[in-house]
Amino acid sequence: MARSAADLALELSVLAGPDELAEGIGYKLALPAPRHDKLTDFRVLVIDEQPLCPTAAVVKAALNGFAGRLEKLGCQISRDSAKLPDLALTSRIYRQLLSAFFSADLLPETRERVEAAAKALPPNDPSLAAAQLRSLTMSHQDWIRAGRMRGGLRARWQALFQEVDIVLCPPMPTVAFPQDQSPQFARMLDVDGTKVPYNDQSVWAGIATLNGLPSTTMPIGRTEGGLPIGVQIIGGYLEDRTTIAFAGLIEREFGGFTPPPNL
């Protein structure tokens, strides 16, 4: 969306807020200011493991190297927290609600195939692929239960941000990969030689998306082949200015986006 944190801040100031013809009649958006204006004041939680999908070693190495540089500057870096919500549950609820949303567009014959495939699943299959398949035909009662679980998770994530200012994690399990035009549900993602379902790469993006948290993604390195590696900066509810400000401080200290060669 932008090539600098300053551009993002400008976009936010222009676009954010309620529709003037609807909620804007009675409401205005007043986002809080950034929590800090110095890197050394930030309390940072770093997460590099996701229980339901592996993350490429090159992505984890870049993230941890970046965290090490922040720590040398004086940032308060932690690798775990008793308040960290269940990442597996977060991913499953995200996949369930996302799949349920798309189920409205299933053709009748497709729904029949999905229902048959879901019934054939082992009852104790904990995979994201199984959660997705079951959720494509979930009942309204199950959808309500998943929504309640989401509410509980949102509360737990918000409680975490009383202890830390931001969470750093990968935006994706891998760097960019060759385009695949095969049917989406048949695609596989290669993570350091391990084949995982293509849609499982949503595990990192699902944290912010499910819980309504602001997330700013920026580059922090490159692979030996020149592909960019990014970091996801997640903040507390409505604290968009904090994640963007943190990205801006990183740019100032380490540099930010650089255009690829020949562009």
C-alpha cells in the first residue's frame, strides 16, 4: 500500500473513519496517539513459531536477527508471555469463520461434495484443512459458538497488549513463491521441503484479522536470491498509530523499502 511509514500515516489520516452518510452522522474516529516516540521505550514480544503450520528457516532467522538488533538498541524484547493466547485456537477459529463466510457462494453440487468429504473426516482431525472443510457447511449454532470463541480470544489478545506494546511475527510462513494456477484446495505450499496445504499460510495473517488488530508489515531483509523478507508489527485494538510509528522508527534506524533492481 505504501513505501514508507509516513505514507501509511497519511493514508490512515485520509481514509480512516466512519462513512459520513451512515455511522458518521453520530460518530467520529479518534485513534490514540502512538504509545512511544523512541524505540527503546517499546516492550516487544517476538513470536516465530506457529503450532499448525511450519515457518521457513530463512524467515525465522531474519525475524530473530531483527529482534537481536532491536535488543542491542535497548528495546525490551521478550520471547514468551503467560498472557499469549492460544495460537492454534486463534488459527482454527479464524479459518472456521472465514470458511463459513465463503460457504454462502457454494453451488448445490459443490455443497454436496463438501458435506460428504466433511463426514468422511476422522472426528479427531485437528488440522486447519479439516477445520476449513467442516466450516464450509457449519450450522448456524456452530457459527454462533465460533463467534463467541472469537470474542473470548479478542479479549485475551487485548489483555496481552497491557503487558507488551507490540507483537512481532512473520507475515507469511515463506517468502514469495512461484505462481500456482492449479485448483486452490489442491495446491501445496513448500516450507523447507515440507508440503503443507496452500491455505495454511493464513495462520500468521489470521492473528490480526480475526481479532480486529492493526498490523503493519515492512521489509527487514532479503534472501540470498534477493527476495524480500518482511515482519508483521501487530498492536492493540485501534492502535494503528503505534504500529505505524514503530515502523517509522525502524526505517529511521535501519532503513526501509528499497525498490528492486531495474524498477
